[in-house]
Amino acid sequence: MTSIISVKGLSKTYQSGFQALKTVDLDIREGEIFALLGPNGAGKTTLISIVCGIVTPTTGTVTVAGHDIITDYRATRSLIGLVPQELTADAFETVGNSVSFSRGLFGQPPDPAHIEKVLRELSLWDRRDSKIMTLSGGMKRRLLIAKALAHEPRILFLDEPTAGVDVSLRKDMWEVVRQLRASGVTIILTTHYIEEAEEMADRVAVIARGQIIVVEDKQELMRKMGKKQLVLHLSNSLGAVPEALAAHNLALSDDGKELTFTYDTQAGRTGITALLRDLADASITFTDLATSQSSLEDIFVDLVASTK
Amino acid sequence: MNIYAVKAIYKFEMARAWRTVMQSIVSPVLSTSLYFVVFGAAIGSRIQQIEGISYGAFIVPGLIMLSLLTQSISNASFGIYFPRFAGTIYELLSAPVSPLEIVIGYVGAAATKSIILGLIILATAAAFVEIHVAHPFWMITFLVLTAITFSMLGFVIGIWADGFEKLQVIPLLIVTPLTFLGGTFYSIKMLPEFWQTVSLFNPVVYLISGFRWSFYEISDVNVGISVAMTLVFLAVCLAIISWMFKTGYKLKA
């Protein structure tokens, strides 16, 4: 797949001396949903702001669809829509006027039909004549998306799109994003909700302290980094892991009632069969068993912790 | 040229004026009317003519300039400061617009508003005193050039300011005194020679003098100098704005 955004050797040191980004290289493929995952202050917003033209990079280059973001800013910015993290919109303006304004600002001739389509998709059409200050938080968030889509961009940046949005609205938002992707828009979202990346993204980058730690296909990342655990609820509690089972990667809970077996999903032999056989030989019986797979969240926490 | 962007900004700014029509139009007209009542009718009737012009008529160009300067600055400074304050500036910075287009949109709208206001004040004044305009072309030229120049100054202040107080400081502490001392209510020829010389360092003197000349053909300084000085201020403001955009001063990190 061709990359639509190409970031090379990008760094940013603010005037205060704070280094928000340290040499970032990144390629975003056309048509994908790309999640930029990282804790607060990791550099997510700085990275997005540079690509969109709000922050000037200290070193490095960014190209969007082959155009340089500085020398050819008109071409690159026309392709991009940005939904900022903060709910900022002109309080006294009406919804319809505000979206039309955005379309004009991005160099597109007026197109009431497109504005109507965008507002309908985001369930804002009924509120088109309302002043922005009368909207709820969720509606404001959708308004900012509508504004970003007003000029029919090929790339959409969503900076923390579901921060402070309730569960049902979050699901709606994900649906909107999926529809956009289906229509060919490349989506880059930043989030510190792992659930969101897990739910939506095709690929995930983890960023911490201004550095990209990993960029990987989401499934691949979860497969590679993921561990599986088998938990056995024992009929009778044990004082310690029996000698006969020492060869297995086992952990005993404090109350001695649960044995946890951690294994690698990648390995050809997981060792479960051998473990169960050895348990039977040792006459250890169990009442229940459960397996669990580490989520993206666990992976993320491990990765971020490992860079400290 | 992203003409749609210029139009969008211009339209947005003009719409803002209509939302605040009371403070943008009504209050300057009211305050001008008060000046006429106080200086024109009450005090002016006891003042002899100045260079053959009744005092009430004499102060008209100065009063228009007073409103033009303060309103141009406040319109333009608020126009660009508010998005910075509210955070909506992100949209402007991420849009495919050049600094020139941004300036044309904001300054154009601010200047339009103050020109309309200037003409309304002129019409209001005509209800009180007899006015004749000797050089309509130059009258309009001074009006437009001054409106544009001071809207640019307002734009500069709007980018420089990082609080609502700073937004008020320059108009209140610098522009209003300079206008009052720049010959709004008197001819600087009425001053002692020393203060006449001092007044020549006041840039507003040239604006008011030139503007008054376009009405009554009387001036404190040569009209050519007035035009030249107006163009110099314009160039200075333009230079400051282009420096601001080049360095991203208070706009871009």
C-alpha cells in the first residue's frame, strides 16, 4: 500500500526548551485507520499539529500525498481535516454558518448539498440554525468533526475524539469513523483509551516521551506481544507449587486456590497438554478453568514502562 | 489566491458586527452626537470661527477621525484576538491560507466597518452643522487609507495582546490622547510655537489635517505630507505584520 503521509526525522523542541518530539519517522498508509497511542504529554498532539501546520518543526520533513507541508502547504492542508482535542468553536455562530465557514476557509466553493450531507451524517441537521453555545458537549464534538469534513478532506486527524464522550455516543463516533474509512478517507486518531485503538485501528503506533516505540499492525502487535494465561481454580488449596510441576511456568495465588499458567501463543507447543497430564499424575484436581489473552492495554503498559 | 477563504473570513467578521450592532454602530454615533451637543452647540457657539469655518463644522473631520482610529483598532484587534483567546485559531492556522489572505479578510472587514461608521457619523454631523466637502475623492482616500492602516495596527495589537487588558491599553493610553492632541478640537496653529513643533511628532496630526483639508481646504500641514505620512504608517504596519507571520510570533509554536 502507498503511504499518504511520510514523516522523516521529525523533531520539535519548544522555546521553553521542552523537547516534545525526538526524531520521529512514520508512514501512514492511504485508507487505513491509524491509532497513535500514548500517555498524556507523549507528543501526540505536537506530531499532529506539525502535520497540520499549527506547529513549526525544529528538524525533519513531512510530506502529504507527495507534497511538502511547508513549501507546498496549500496542497497538503487542503487534503487534511483536523478535529482538535479541545471543544473550541465560536459560541455565537450558528452550526450551519460555522461549517460553511470552514469549507470556505479551506478553499472550497459553497456547496449547501455537501454541508447538509455532513450535518445529517453527524445528526446535527436539526440544529443547523442553533447557536453553538446551546449545544451539548457531544454535539460540539460532532460539530468539530463536521467542520473538519466540510471541505471533503482525504485525511482526517482526530485528536482524542472520544475524550469526555459517553459510551453510546462513543459507539456512534466509531461508526462515523468506520463509514468515513469506507468512503476512502485515511484516519489518524490519537487516544489514550486503548479500548478505542483496539476497537478501531488497523495499525497502531505507541508513542512515549516524544519517541515512537513501536508501529505495528494491530493484530500482529497483539499476537506478537500478547501472552495467554490459563487459570485453574483448584479443589483443594496448595501451600506451594508442587515439585512435580516445577518445570511448568506456574504461579500460585496467595490463598493457594488458583494456579496461573502463562504461555506464549506463538510457540508451536503451548505445553497445556503436558501440564494437564502432570496435574493428573500429581492428583491435583480443579473445579474450573479460564483462559485470558492480554489486551492492547497490557501491551501498552508494558511498552511504556520499558522505555522508562 | 484562496479567494473563498478571504470571503469566508470577511463574511464571518461582518456577521460578527451585525450581532453586536449596538456596540459597533449605535454607541459611536451616540458619543459623536454628545460631542456635538457639548462642543458644537454649548461651547462652540461661544467660540469664534476658525479660519472662516464655524467651530461646529471645524471639528467634524476630527471627530470622524477619532471614531475611525479607535473603531478600526478595536474591530481588528478583537477580530484576531478572540479566536486566539477561544482557541478557534487552530482552524485558521491549519487552513490553506497565506498570511496575506488572512490579513485581507480581517483587516478588510474591520476597515469596512469603520468606513461605514465614519460615513454614518458624517451623516449625523450633517444634521447638526452645515458641511461641505471640497475634495470628495481625497476625503474618501483619506478615510479608506486611514481605516486600513489603523485596522492593521489593530491586527498587530490583537496578535501581540495576551489578555483583554492589553487589548485596551494601546487604544486608551496612546491613540485616544494622540487624537485629542492631534487637532481634533483645535487647529495646531492656535498653539504656542514650541507646542506646534512638538505636535509635528504626533502622527495623528497629519491624518486629521489632511482629512480636514479635503473638507474645507484648510490644513495644519501640507496635504502632500499628510498623504505621505499615511502611506508610511501603512508600510510600517504591513512590515510588522509580515514579520509576525514570518516568525510565527505568538501564533505558532
